[in-house]
Amino acid sequence: MRFDAELLLLAMAPVFLACIGWEAWHLRRTRPGAQLYSWRDTLCNAALALLQQAADKLAWLAIIPVYAFFYDRYRVHTWPASWVSLVVLFVAQDFLYYVFHRCSHRVRWLWAAHVVHHSSERMNFSTAFRQSLMYPIAGMWLFWIPLAVLGFPPKQIVAIVLINLGFQFFVHTQAIGKLGWLEYVLNTPSIHRVHHARNDRYIDTNYAGVLVIWDRLFGSFVEEDPHDALVYGIVEPLSTYNPLTATFHEWRSMAADVVSVRGVRNKLRALFAPPAWATQYHARRAAGLAVPEADAPDNDTAAFQTTRRH
């Protein structure tokens, strides 16, 4: 892979901005009064993107040497430059992205970073910019270490990660309907709209990056239903356009929960249980109900183990 993926994405910036402009114009013309764009939401998304990009620039300085360590010491193969190696790298990284993405909805520590992307109640191209500067702290980079062990150099790993994320910009839209047979192979706007919805039947589904085959293989695929209108955002709404609040609100909540719960098991749950554990914990406290405190599991603590996120 003999090109700079960061420069490629930078060169794509005018395309991204043009898509946002076209979508805003198109949706205003075809869905008058729907208010699918707002200046405050879009500016918040842009600010979050800038913060995330700055954090990533610094993080790569520390992370690339880690990939180099595993590549130099533990790689099991050395891939010659070819289309075969490119395809293997693409498929392997896309699968690892699926694993990372699914874990980000099932582990609160990871969700604390990923929730930023889901916290907007709008779904449009600008939502793709809504990213967290805390991904390096959460540990997103750990999921790409197997690529170094497989024998891919650090710069190729960074490049394929950026290309995968660049593709995902184009699935954040309500202006494009279903795309026929492509729905069986690729992540599409329809598939990704489901992922961003907070309807009960849609939550924690469709984790695809580029290829939707992983969702179909591992049972996490749900099709968009025209009779079940999509409602976007998170179950506990953010209700602010402040990018710093959007970035850190779940980290603050998680830290407060760790301090307030009693028992080692509950403290670990506050950090690593599915995010719905916290939702139910907050609901019980607000209702004045008893909160499980013992380390030993019982019916109350078992009730906190759910399959739903914030």
C-alpha cells in the first residue's frame, strides 16, 4: 500500500462537504419541515471531528511503535506487495472492526467513547464526523494488533483503518434507500440507519464497517422495517450540543457509578458490564429503589445483566 491514507482522506474532505451540502439541500426539498439538519448539531459534529483528529495524530505516535513491536517480534508471515495481501488485510481488518464495534456496544468502558457517535438525534452525513477523542484511551487500537501479528506493517494497518472509516461516511444518510443485492454484501445507508436507531428491536444490531457478511454470519443483522419508523439517539438523551459534554458525559457517569456502588463485583460491572447495567442502576436510584450492593450475585444483580445498551 504505497500511498498516504491520511492524505487521501484529506483530499476527500471536499467530497464529504459536498455530500453534506447536497444532502441538506435534497432533504429540505423532498422532506420539508422534517428538520433533518440543524446548525447546532452539525457544528457540534464538526467540533468533535476536529478534537478526534487531533487526539488521533498524537495517539498514533505512541501506537505505531506498539504495532512495530508485534510486527518485528511476533509476525507469523511476511506478505509480498500484491492484490492478495491487500484483500487479506482489508477482510481481516473489517472483521476486527466488527469485533471492536460489537464490543463497543457490550462493554461500558468502550461504550463510554463510542456513545459520542450515537448521541445525536439526527442521522445525516455530518453524523459520520461525530467521533470521540477518547478512543485511544478506551483501547480501540488494541483490536488492530492481530494485523501486525499476521504480518502487516504498521503503516499499512493505519492506512486500512482510515480507509475503512472513510467508507463509513457514506452510510450516514437518510437520502438513500435500499440498494438491492448490495444489502447482502456491503454496509449500506439502510443497514446503518438501523444501527443508529434506539427502537428496541434495532438496538445493538448491524455492526458492519464495510462488509455486512459478519452481521449475517453472527446473528446481529436486522433489516430496516418501513413500518417501524427509526428513532435516533441514545436511550438517555444527551440534550446538549456542547462537544466536551458529548465527549465526557459517559466517562463522568461511569466514574461516579464506580464510586457510588458497593462491592467489587458491582464496581467492575460499572466499568465493564453492558451499558444497560448503568441505565437500570440510574433508574432504580431515581425511583428510590434498593440498589444491589453485595459481591455475591443474587436476583437483583442478575437483573442488571441485559442485552440492551443506553
